[in-house]
Amino acid sequence: MFVSQLKVFISYLKAYRKEMLIGMVALILTDVVGLAIPWVLKQFIDKLPNKPSNEELLVFAGLLGLAATFQGLFRFGWRKYIFGPSRKVEFDIVNDLFGHFLKLDSSFYQKKKIGDLLSRATNDIRSVRDFLGLGLLVLADCFVVIISCFSLMIYISPKLTLMAFLPLPLISILFYLYTKKISEGHRIVQEELANISDMVQENLSGIRTLHAYVQEEKEKEKFEKQNEVYLSKNMALTKLYAIFPTSLSFFLGLATLISLWIGGKEVISGNLTLGSFVAFNGYLLMLSWPMMGIGYVFNLSQKGASAMKRVQDIFSEQPEIKSKLGIAPENDFKGELEFQSVSYRYSEQGFHLKDINLKIKPGQWMGVTGPIGAGKSTLFKFPLRVIDPTEGQIYLDGISINELPLELLRKQIGYVEQGPFLFSATIRENIVFGVELSDEKTIEEIAFLAGLEPDILAFPKGLDTMVGEKGVSLSGGQKQRIALARALIRKPKILILDDAFSSLDIETEEKILKNIRRVAQDTTVIMIAHRVSTQRYSDQIVVMENGRISGFGSREQLEAQDGYFKEISDAQSFQKGLEAFLS
Amino acid sequence: MTELAGENLEERYYDWAVFSRIVQYLKPYQLLALLSVLLLLGSALCQLAGPYLAKIAIDDYIAAGNLEGIDKVAFIFLMVLICGFTFQFTQTLLMQYIGQNVMKDLRRETFAHIHKMSFSFFDKNPVGKMITRTVNDVEVLNEMLTSGLILIFSDLFTLVGIFGVLFYLNWKLTLVICLVFPFLAVATHFYRVRARDALRKNRSHVTRLNTFLQENLSGMNTIQLFNRQRRQYTDFESINSEKLSEDLRALHYNAVYVPSIDVFSALGIGLVIWYGGGEFVQGEIQLGVLVAFIQYLNKLFEPIRDLAEKFNIIQSAVASSERIFELLDTPEEILDPPQTSDQKIERGKIEFRNVWFAYKENDYVIKDVSFVVNEGESLAIIGATGSGKSTLINLLCKFYEPQKGEILIDEIPLSQLSKKNARSRISWVQQDPFIFSNDIVSNIRLGNDDIEQEMIESASRSLGTDRFIIKLPDKYQNSVKEKGSSLSMGEKQLLSLTRALVFNPRILILDEATSSVDTETESLIQNAIKKLVMGRTSIIVAHRLSTIRHANKIAVLKKGELVEFGLQEDLIKQKGVYYNLIYFYNQR
């Protein structure tokens, strides 16, 4: 599992193999030069009793300086050529991941939280990058240093090496136990932190309810408990974190102690020169880094492996909505839409929509109304293929929409929803979002049609005003009108307005409806609305309740018969009276 | 834009006020903190003992051929190791304990403070931002307390300790080594200036990338419907590549600086060999001292390298704590009076006396409103959108305080009641009820454990809520998903009505839902409301004529003014606004 994941990510490294090669060579050279330094010291110390001349001392110092300079240069080389590619790999993976995000459809986005996706695209990829760069590097480094230090130490004194390395198996055992526990502890701590997050989030979202029912103190108590749990889990993890590095330096100290103790006696008995003794200690000191380095790599690879899995999970997701491949004839669509026994179920028994049959003629205004949760929005997401129905077929101009490439299909349909998503860009950029280029005149015309003119005049920079956090904050009505302009500028054959006027006052709505009627006579309009007044131009109205069509007819016909439409029509005319009399 | 924000933070990094405020949080643990610092000192000393012991072994025993002396040194070394282990271990645990507790305190304080904020605060501050404050920012601060601050201490100790030992061993040689330091200082300065700039730019690029990513993930549906995938990809790639180039720049500085320290370290050793070797030849210095110097020099440059890197941790922690303190410093808008009336609300009589209220200065949305609702009466408030209906409710619940005039419950001025007391006998049913991701029972009783399951079941039966609850697999213990997405609108409303009933209020506030539910559920809700209102004082923000006709009293609001108030019958006789409204409706 781990290996196959690793393969995928290592394939990213391949593009930078030249740089990686330079880096690796530099790394090995760094180690080689590094190993030479204690050797020079050994020669120096062994020479000292012979009273070396000043020139000889200078040669030693110079050799050392030279070695260090080269070591520095090589070290620069690997830092640049091993870390560099890992950054570039990160860049490539992030790009590919974003490309993949663009392909996935709503079936994916409904299951996943944005925060989670974001953390995979940032934190997890960073862990993968650290593992691929730092991790592999340290691994290689440790390998080279351990092998060569070990060989040199054996060369100096096999007996001393054996003795000094006695505590090392203990490190390995400790290490093995430690890593098993620490990843578990990490997971628990992360979960507890997520619980704290969730609690804060719920508290904030429901703050009005909590305050109205005077539950602040209770919530604080609950939070305190959660906080205590987090603290105790964290302390358990801390114990692990505290014990490991401490024992590591303890055991390394033990090795130094043995080398001093046994080695010192060897020097006295004449089996070892003082220089060799000092060099031996130097190599032992050099080993302390790789010993910890292995722990570090292990940690990185633990994190890296779980991160790789999380990133891979996304890459292995496939869009549920498959686009018809190939290029369909660039039809001139008329805008006829037909639903044939369309059903949508969310479980074995549970139907959200059942057996809907509906034909909408080109250029017709079709009104749709019904209570929240009746299935109106779901039904009209089908033509766009945001989701596919469980059963039944939908036809555009008699062609099954599954036979049309997605891009072509979506080009024909303009869609405006109740709470439209606008990007933090200028109003102009938001309007031309779905078209390649548009001249100033067209944009202004469309903005006028969508009833945006008064707003744009009031904005500091007109059409170039930034929207969202960095600019003006828009009212719901302004957002709806910008979204309408964004849809209209594409000149769609079918316009689906899903409660798209809910935040507009009656007069603005009237003005915009008239505008649409005037310029888009051939456009098929589907007007989903709760407000009866919005339906004033609808040729026919469909009433939906509990996933079925419960009424159909003109506004007058529906108002004449008992049922949902009559009821809301009555209630709303009272409301209208309220507004008329009291404002 | 983001770059500007980054810059702003940068300016204030050196704010010592913030720093000393962080230290304030250590106060409750000052003894432990002191102990921790002492242990740190001890463990640093133990670290330094190694090379010194090696020096003693070489000069005093190896040179003299004293085998027992070596044993003695080895034994002392072992003791030092054991001490060092104990010190370091205890110290790490202690510091983590302190850090975790400080975090807990800070989190508790932040959480409690958020609960003190008024509704207008939550309108301005998105939920995500508040979560970042209480969770992420606090975590960052912990990192600084436990690793940053401690490592800096230990690095400083080690640095000072090494110098002390070196001076003690041979001050002349130490001074010679000091020749390296000016170069080191220049290199460090050179690095810090550039690295800081690169890091700052890097941080703002990361923010930009994350913002872009978040926005695009949220708006993915829109991107796909408008066939914008290719262009969004190009935009993303260009932001990403800007980030990459900053990344590589920071990397380059780092790749130059870190190895340069090693060169300086070797330069120092070279000096030891050349100068110290000469001294040895002249008999001025012992061999062990030379060896100790070389070993200490290796240790000397580690803390210097460390300190340069720790700088970043400190910087981001100060930025985080600044954001936390900003939140903690946001004043509580509605303070409880210093002396509150203990009187309990028993009857539920409500009186508004010439109440004026403005959200923004002098922009009054409630103008001189006065009315009385007696115990057990029901009042329907009617008015157009923005006429001040909800504001009136917010004032009654003490979510805001009027600028002029007074509100009284049971003849007690609201200003003399604590928020808790004022709200304790009021149940407010909101227009769009909030459902917690918990089970049904917890959603009804909230945190109030005095309300037993039996009470909940009988309340549900009497309101008809049990009809849908008993159909759920786990009945009352069935959990509802976050934001109640598995419940229908009508079910959520019934649940919130039941919640209001089990709290057995004297005053019921009902914000009638405008959204339409199917006919069957609607009649269920209407029945539940009738039962709930019985025997209680109730205020209903009404949207339907049927609801209004059931109320005793009517209040007609127009642009913040109470244009008509009175009993249903009286208003009809009066032939004013209310009469016309009903007339208009019936004539339609």
C-alpha cells in the first residue's frame, strides 16, 4: 500500500531527476569531506608530541579550512538541489490536484467539507513534500554517514566500536515502541482538537438560541470538560515526546562514556594513539545526528504516508456525471425541454421526486412553485446535469441530454439560484464570468437589463468595484441581480431562475421581468418562486408537493381551486396589503 | 490586498506589550515556570560537562597513565548523564504542562468572551474567523511557549555556558576564536533581513493561494455551469508559480546561510589548531584543553543556527496572540447592572415605556414605543419588513438595550435584571429554528438537565411532535445531523415549539415562519401554537391573518413607530389602519 502510493509521488520527482542527481552527489561529497575533518584532527594530535613547526600547524589549519569550505559548498549544493525539486514537486501536485478538483462534480462536493479538502491541498501536500524532500534526503544522509563512520571507527579500533555500540540496540527497541504509540497519540489529539472546533462552531451558529434559553453557563461547562479531555490527551502524547529525545541523548551519552572509559584505558595501555582516540570520539559525535535523523525520518514518513493516502483518495475520486465524449453537431437549439418519468430517490424506499412528466415548449414561461423541500430545485438541476435522476430521461429539443457533451449542454442553459456564488473580483469580472470577451456596451446593456444600473451608479468605482470581503458587501438582492446578468450575457436558450428574485422588492422585480420579456422572447424561462407575484408572466404554473406535481394550470385556474396555490396566494396578498399600508 | 495585511502585522511584531501580556498568562504557574527554567539550566550544564570530563581524562589521567582515575571520570560521567536525563525529561513535561494549561485558560477565556458578545458582533464576524481564534491561534501560541521560548532559553544558556567554560580553560585562545564572530554577525544579519522579507512574501502568497482555493471549491458548481474550468486553472497555476518562486528564494537564502555557519565553525577550529597548536608546542596549553576546545566549538554553533530559525516561530506566535487579544479586548456591549434585582418573574406582564432604540447613532429604528401586555394576554405585532418588529423582540430579550425609555417585566425595569434572570422565563421560538447536531432529547432540553425525558415525551405528545419522533429509528435518542438537515422544515419548527414548551415560560415569543410547509404539517404547527399560547403571555410577530385574528391585542408598527395599539375589537371599531388592512384583504 505504502509502496504503491510512494511510487505515484516518486514519479513526480522524475521530472527533476537531473537536479536530484546533482543534489545527491553533493550530499555524498558533503559527507565524505565531513568524515575527513576528524581524520585531519587525528593526524594533528598524533603529530603534536613531535613538536610540529608553525608551518606544519598552518598546513593542518589550512587543510581543515579547505575541507570546511568544500563541505559548505557541497552542503549548499544539496540544500538547493534536493529541497528545490521537492518544492517544485509540491507545485506540480497542487496544480494537478486543483485540476482534479475542477473535474469532480457535486456528488463529491456534497460528501466533503471544504475545510477538509483545503487541508488536504495544503497541509497534506506539505507533509508529502517534506517527506519527499527532507525525508528521503535525511534517509540517504543517515545511510552514508552511519556506514562510513562505522567503517572508519572499526578501522580505528574494532574493540572500542563494539563496546561503544552496545547501547545502540536499546535505541532501536525504544524507537520501535515509540513510533507505534506516537502516531496513535497524534490521531487522538487531532480528534479532540476537531471536537473543540466543532463545539465552537455549533455554539456560534446557534448562539441566538443558546442565549435566548440562557444556556451560556452550561455550554461553558461542556467546553471546559472538552478542554480538560484535550489537555489530558495532549499530556499523554507529551510524555512520549519527552521520553524519546531525552533517552536518545542519554544513550548517545552512554556511548561516549564507554568510548571515553574503554578508549582511555586503551590509550594508556598503548593500543590506541591519542589522535585516534580523539578522532573516534569525533565520529561518535557525528553519529548522533543520523541516530536522531532516523527518528525524524520515521516521523516524517508516518505523517507523509497518511498524507499521501489522503491526497490519493482525492485523485482516485471520479466524477459521477460523465460527459458524452466527442463533439456533437453545433446545433442551433430551440430550447424545448422535456422530462419523461423522472424520479430521484435517496434510499431504497425514499423518493425525493417521483415520476415527473413535464414538457416545456420553446419560448414558454413555465412557473414552478411549492413548499420548501418539495423537490423543485432538484428537478431543475437535472437539465444542467449537476446531478442525474435515478430514473427517467430528459430531452433538450428531443435529444437526450446524456447524448450531449456537458460543455455544449451547459452553454444552452442560464441558471440563477437564490443565494448565488459570486467571486471576489470586480462586478465586471463577475458579469463576464461565463463568456470569453465582452465589449463595454454589451456589459452595460446587460447590467441595465438585470436592474443593476442604480447600484452601479452608487458604487465607488462603478462596474470596477470589488465584490466580497475585499470590496463592498452586497445585499442579497444585488447578488441576485449580478448573477442574473452573469447568466443573461451568455444568451442562453433556456433560463432557469431558481427563486432568483426572492430578495428583490416588487417594483424591481417587475422591471426586470419586463426587461427579460422584451429582449429574450425566444428564451424558454423556468421561474421557480415562492412569491405568487413573481409568476405574473408565467404561461403555466406547476405546483409541486412532496416530490410530485400536485397542480398544473394558469394562475387564474390555480387560484380558483382549493389547494396549496390558493392558500399561499391568500396569505401573500395579506402580506402585500401589510407592505402597502404600512410602509 | 493580502500583502498589505501581511505588512501590517509585520510592523507590530516587536510589540513588547503583546509579549508581556503573553507572559502574564504564565503567572498562575510562576513557581512551576521557575522550576522549569532551573531544570533547563541544570540540563544545559550537564550537556556541557561531557567535553570537560574528556579534557580531565586526557590531561590528568590518560597522560599520567592513571587507570583508576579513568574509572572515576567514567563514573562521574554516568552520574551527569543520569542527572541530565532526569532534568531534561522533567523539564519537558513541566513546560508542556504549563503550556497546555495556559492554552486551556486562554481558550476558556476566549470562549466565555465570545458568549458575552452581542448579536451585532456575530453579524460582523464570520464563524470561521472565531474558530480560528479559539482553536488555531491558541495552538500557535502554545508552540511558542513550549518550544520557542524554551529553546531560546536553553540556547542562550548553552551559549553563555560554553563561553564561560572556554574562558575558564584558556582565555587567550577564546579571544582568538572570537575573531570569527564579526563575520558570523554580518552573515546572520544579511540572512535575517532577506529571509524575513522572503518569508513575509511567502506567507502572503500562501494566504492568496488558500483563499483562491477555498473560493473555487465553494463556487465549484458555478465554475462548472459556466464552463470556466480552464481559465480558473490558469489563474491558479499563476498564483501557485508566484508562490513557488518566493519559496525558492527563501530556500536559496537558507541554503547559503546554514552551510556558512559550518564554514565559520571550521574556521574557529582552524584557529584552535594553528594558534592552540603553537601554544601547545611551547608548553603553554594542555592537550586536553585543545581537544575540549574543538568539541565545544562544535556545540557552540548549534544554538546560533537554532536561534536564527526560532525567530520565525516567535513572530507568528506574536501575530496570533495579537489577534486573540484583539478579540478579548472587544468590550461587552450589554453589561449586567452592578446590583440586580433578585425578584423572579412570576406573572409575565410586559410594559414598554417610551422606548427609543438605534443600532447606529441617532438612526432610530424604534421611536417612542409604549404599550402594556397583561399576564396571559397575547399580542400580535404586525408591520412591513424593516418596521422594527424583530428589534422590539431583541429589546425584550435584553439582547440590546434601549437608548431612551424603559421596558418592564412584572413591573421590574429590565435594566435592573441580569440578562440571565430576564431571559429565564422567556421562551423565544425563532423564525428559522436552529437545530444542534445532537439527539432529539438534547435538542429539546438543551443543557438543562432538570428537564427529564418524561417531561419531554409528554410535551411532545401534547404538541403532536411525537408523530414524527416515534417514526425515527432511535426515537427520542435519534441524532439529527448538523444543522438538522435530515429534518424537514416543518419538523424543525415543531421541535423548536416543543423546546419552548418544556422550558415552561411565562412569556412566549413567537416569530412566525414565513416559509411555507405542506398543508398537513401547517395545521399541526397551528395546533401546537394554540396549546403553547394558552395560559401564557405571548408576543407573536405575525405574518398570517389567521394568527393575528387569534390574538387579544394588536400592535401596528410603521417605520419604528407604534401607529395603532389596542384590543382587536377596539381597533376594528376605530376604523384605522388595522381596520383598513382587514377590509382591503376581504375586498380583494
